[in-house]
Amino acid sequence: MENHAATTHRTALDMLRRYDNVSVRANERWIIEGKIATSAGVSAGIDLALALLSSRWGSVIAESVAENMYRFMSQRLPLRADKQPSASGVLQDSLARAADTCIG
């Protein structure tokens, strides 16, 4: 990460600041700089993942995955283990729908 900007969870910012050659950006949820991507925690990591999807495969794919993530989570409430769809199945369905949207 030498000579790159980075962010991390607020509880680890002081540790990241120990590295003089890293530009710490405490107020950003995620940063993509070339091949280096950092986020400010778990939920910010979801935003980062969607940004990476968007930059690689376009906003249609990223938006489709985000919609399906929202749909998956809204199906999970209230939380009941016996009524949960499979996370891997939902992700596969999301990616298949996103591919269908892009391809045709």
C-alpha cells in the first residue's frame, strides 16, 4: 500500500496512521486506487464490492446485485432459520438475472 490512499474501520485508523507512506482518509467509506481497494468496515465493504462490480462489469450488473441483495435481506425478516433461502442460491440467481439483463 506504499504511496497509496487507504481507509479502514474507525477503530483501526490509528494503527493505519503508523505507516508514513499511506495516506489515511478517515472520512471515506471506500477507496479504489489501482489494484488496491480498502473499506471502512463490513458494511462499507459491501459498497466497495458493488463499486468494484460496477467498474468491472457496469452499473447494470452492480444495481442488479444490489437489488437482489436487498430482496434477499427483506425475505429474511423476521429471522427464522427454517424459512431462509440459501445465500449462495440467491447470489447465483442474482448473477444469472444480471447476466440476462446485460446479454439479452
